[in-house]
Amino acid sequence: MSAKRMHIDRDRLYTDLQYRFDYVSQFIGFTEVDQELIHRSASVVSGLVPTIVDAVYDRLSNYDATWSHFAQDQDGMQIKQTAERGGYNGSQVSIESEVIKFRKVMLTKYLKKLVTSEWNLSYLKYLDWVGHIHTTTPLKRSNINVEYIHCNALFGYLSSVVLGALAKVTEWDADTRDGIIGAYNRFFWLQNDLFSRYYVKDQVLTDKEKAAVAAEKKEKEDEMRRRLRMESMLNAAVGLAAGSILATVGFKYLARG
């Protein structure tokens, strides 16, 4: 047991990106040495990227629950949908579809950034954006909304593919290879956390999120009031029309009498 227990500010874990990243990094042992090892792997990993990307999308294509997301309009691409709303259906999207080619390019860029980017706040914000863009939150409305179970499963598979490929590399000595594999393993846990932070709130919201939730609630209430007003106006119009008809019929009846 360490001589001095480190204090962690619980609220800052949910409101301060750098603070959260530093805490999780320290906890799992992701250090500057790991960052250097990932950069050191660039020359080898860059050559593995196409194989890794193909493996990921082949796996995604095996399940309608994951593949159906590519049948939806994507940020940066508009896709004509033929699937019924609410169902798992991605049959109109093939592995050769433009949307899959587009997504493969994005994953390729992501992996290349990993081995070349400086570990600064700008890159950290990019990793956080990768997590945020896939989720539905009060602060973001986009067409890419993936349930966390699929994101978690994908990271498990992606890490196994990458670590398996690294384990076969012969350009490094055993210690270097083990160090690089460990660095990537810890990185994937860090990235997974930057996904989960948008799904698992643990009852802590930032001021912006609180404001967004309040605004969304007000918008729904305003919409309900508009509907009630329209229904009231419609009922009134129907009542007037019915009254007019009855009056006309009554007048004719009295005239006949």
C-alpha cells in the first residue's frame, strides 16, 4: 500500500477532460514511455493498417445490429434508406458501398494519427470527439448514434486484432515487442473510457449538459402546448361547423312547419 493516498475530485472526472484522462492513465499505468513506444511502432503499424481496417469491417458486417448503422445517413454523407424505421436492416449496404469506403478511410486516419500525433490537449480532444460523435447526448445531435454495447464489443475485437498482429512482428526484440503490445492495450482502455463517459454519467452533469437538458425539456413542453392549442382550435372549429349545420337543419325544419 502506498504511503500517501491520492485524492481524486469526483466531479472533475466528469467535467474536466484532461483531469479524467490523467487519472485513468495513472491508474492503468499508461505513461510517456507508452506514448513513445506507440510512436516507435509507426513504421511497422502503418503497414498493418489496411489489414486491420478490413478485419474490423468484415466483423461489423457479420451482425445486423452493427451493420444497420451504416444504412443510416452519416455525418458527411447522405444515404438513401430503404430499411424500415426501428428495425435492424442494413442489407442495402455492401462491403463495397461508398459509406463503408468512407468509414474505412476515417478508421485509417484514426490509426495513423495514433502513431504520429503528439500527446497534447489537442489530440486528447480528438480522441474524446471520436467517442462523442458516436453517441446521443444533450450536447450533440447527429445521425451517428450507436449503443454502447456495440462500441465496447468493437473495442474488444479491435484490440485483439491489433495486439495479435503486433505479437507476430519480428522487427523488434522481445522486450520492445512486449512493451509496445502493453502500450496499445492500455491505450485502447483509455479510448474506450472516452466512449463510455458519454453513456455512463453516474448522475454527474456539466453546466452545459444541465442547460441542454433543461432546453430539451422546455422544447418538448412547448411542443406539447402547441399541439394542445391546435387540438383546441380544431375542436372549436369542428364545434362551430357542427353548430352551423344544426342551425341550418333546424331552420329548414321550422320553415317546413
